Amino acid sequence: MPSNVMKTSDFDYYLPESSIAQTPIEPRDSSRLLVLHRNTGELEHRIFRNIGEYLRAGDLLVLNQTRVIPARIYARKETGGRVELLLLRRRDELTWQALVGGKGLRVGKKLFVESDDSRRWDGMNMPTSGDIGVHAEIIELLDGSERLIRFSEPIEPYFPKVGNVPLPPYIHEKLNDPERYQTVYAREPGSAAAPTAGLHFTPRLLEELQVKGVKIAYVTLHVGLDTFAPVTEDNPEEHVIHTEWCELPQETADLINQTREVGGRIIAVGTTSVRTLESAANLHAERLIPNYQLPSFSGPTSLYILPATNSKSSTR
């Protein structure tokens, strides 16, 4: 590979495990905030509740209102073997795209969903039964460990009994309060992981920003497979991005256009908000003229942002 070609290893850095918080800080907005002044390169170490000092009246914060579903569920095969399912995307009332963990998970294989407390063991080192009466069948093989699964009845009503929040692999502590892995403005269920950049906002902080004159608007992007899929290619441009569903509603598009017209700044909170906004803009890139109006957008996106490039993307 030529020396001037970007490599995945260029993004490697040392992060000691002791620096990875295992439990969320309270209150949320007492987390640390690193501020980079782009015009000077100066760095500041602040607290997140100070973020209002860097925003001004007329600015618009764009937040991703997706809500994490308890998408990790457990099941057993007819032979008794254990299976882990990570639900990624609902195709219809009964059908889900999922990552599966287990052997022999071929088309036609039946799985029996178990309750959350069934993963205890009896004195003979055998898993106890926690069958809730819902079964699933694998109906299609997708890429790698992805499968299309059809449940015997809608699974969502059983989430409180069978579902677990799929925490990132570097978090080893049990999450006692699932709401701490939701933003305070989470409304639209569908994500396999939280849009973490927004976890530090509190209702009080959002109210203070609005009193200051900062406007708030919402988009939705349901975080999916690529949160859990590592980049394994030497050249990051060869990495295949799976699609995620997102929506930029007309109300938010109107607020963005109005803010730009009066010289306000648009601040996208986190990469999921960025991907949603850029997906909408890229769909109508031919209209990029001085009086360009950002359109509303709803649909899948595979936008892939890399340094020193515009973006590698598609919307379908």
C-alpha cells in the first residue's frame, strides 16, 4: 500500500482500561467536556454543563431522538443449545433483522425465546427453562452472522420480560437503571445502541439553553449494526457501511433553513445527527446553490465520513 494512502491503523491510539468509565456519572452534565478552538487550536478542559458558554442566541441544536430498545434477547434451540439474538431492525410486525450468536443457525431453525431470569443454573450445571411461549424461525441467511428471523407473535410486548439493553463491549458493569442508557429526550424506539453524544444533556441544561435563545430541533437515526462491527480492512475506504434508517422531518428542515437565513449556527449533536443532515443534503446535492433549502428526508442511509474527504455515501 503506498505510503500516502490512509490506513485504518492511522486511527489507533492508546486508551487504558482504567480510563473507561464503567458506570455513568451523576448528574449527567457533570461529565468532562473537551473544547477545541478551531481558529487557534487551543484546547480547554471544561465540564459539560458549561457548554452554554460556547453557544449563542440564534444557534440551533439538532438532537437525535431515537430510543434504545432492549434488543438483546436469549433463546434456546430445540436441542437445548443457547442462542443470543441482537435485534437490529424490524422489517414488519413479526420479522426482524438480527445478529445471532450460536451454532447451526440455518434457515428453518426454530428458536424458543426465554425470559431474562432464565439464565440461571441449577445444581447440575444445566440452564433452567424460561420458555415464555414465543418462538422464532430463521427464514433467511444474510451477511456473516446476520439472519432474518420471524417471531410467532410481535416480540415488543415481551421486551420488559425478555429484553436486555445491548451495552458496548467495553462496558462490563451491569446497568441497574436502563434509562441511564437513554438520552433524556429519547422518543422514537428503534436503536440497538444509544446516540452517546447526547447522554450528557439534562432537562435543566436544555431548558437553560433555550432560555438563552438557543433553539432545539430533532431528527431520528436508529443506530444499527456498525456500532458493533469493527473495521477489519487495512484501508478504511474499503469498509462496507450497512444502512441505518433516519428521518429529517419537515419541521426540523424548516428550522435549519430559517436559522441559516439569519446567520445562526447549526450544531449537530453527535455523528448520528451529522449523518442524518448530510444524508438529506447529499440526496439533493445538485441543488447546492447560495439560497439552497435543506429538504426533509426519510429512509435508509449508508453515509460514511472519512477525514480530508467530503464523504463516501449513498442514500437508497
